Amino acid sequence: MKLYLVRHGPAESQSATGRDFDRALTVEGRERVRLVAIELGKRDEVPKRIIASPLRRAVETAEAIVEALGLDLEIEQSEDLAPGGGAMALVRRLTAERARKVMLVGHEPDMSLLTAGLLGNWPGSFEKSMVLGLRVRARSDDGCSVESRFVLEPKTRRWVDL
């Protein structure tokens, strides 16, 4: 499975409701996500499935990616990608069902913790709108092997093969 891990784009510091759950992407954040998505498209790294945290900024990030790439797919939402959720269990389920080209949109520090859990070592953190490309393969012992493929740095859209 090609797995794309994405941190949501830059969001407002406070929502109108005062709830963290409701914080929306800023205009600049939506544009940064759009440009990152276009770069993914140029490199034929286009997801067939997108699963996002139910928090507004993550859903809006997923929506901006779908729109920028002209995808015809429904965005799924999963509590596993909400802050403190069970993202590792979600990856295991996706691997077991042999999913292909899946994008997960979540939050920090959860995306870094997930990456460290998958790779065994992750020295960095996810900038807002950053994309990490991985390859996940199922193993016969119900586990998986994971390798890094690339990082797409959001501010410069610099592509780094790993």
C-alpha cells in the first residue's frame, strides 16, 4: 500500500465557537494545501482513498486536496485520526484489507508518533500541510513492513526522496 501521511493545513488560532474541534483552515492554509496537492498530482502520487480526522481543519484539508486534484471520491472520517486516536490500529486494518494509495489526514504530535511507530525511528515532526509517503506491505505474521518513500515540504514544495 502506498500510504500518504498528512498533517492538516494552517488553521485559525481560535474558532468562532471557541472549540478546538471547529478551527477552520485559514485562506493561506487552504492555498498551501492546494499547492501541495498539485505537487502530488504532478508526481502521480494521487490517493484513491482519503481518511481524515473529524476535526474541521483536517476535513477541510482533505476537501482542498480532493478539489485541487479533481478527485471523485468521498472523504472518510475516522476518530482514529483525531488527537490521541488509534491511528496505528487504522493502518493495521488498512494493511490487512490490502488497501491501496490511502491518504491519512491528522494532527501533531499524532502523525509523528504514528510515523515513529511504523518506522521505528522518526527524528522530525510534521509541519502543517507536510506529506510523508510510505510503502506498507503486509507480512505473513499479520504484521507489516514499512519503508519511507518521500517527504513533501509544504512551504517550499521541496520533494525529498528517502
